[in-house]
Amino acid sequence: MVLLYMFEKKIHSNISDNIYSKLNKQQKLLAGYLSIPPKNEFDRIVLKQGYNELKKNLLDY
């Protein structure tokens, strides 16, 4: 689980905050921002999230 989180974190850190802010909800969904695994099992147990869980800022991930 920790390795999967680190892998997802690395992929999503390759995009700039400027580009992230220009993406719409569907583009963020396709980029995988709604399926980033939780840091641990106490944050949540479901992998996929809804649109209301999108962060305003890329650094919030």
C-alpha cells in the first residue's frame, strides 16, 4: 500500500500547479486525481473518490 501511494504521488508531482489549475473536473478524473490511494487505512478505505474530494491546489495532495 505504501509503495502504491509513493508511485501515485510521484506521477502526480510531475505536473505543475499552473497546469493543474487549468484542468476541469473531467480532466482531473482522467489524470487520476480521484483515485490516489490514501496515506494509510485510517484516512479512508475506498480508493476512488467523488468530485467533491478534488483539491483546489496541487500542493494539497
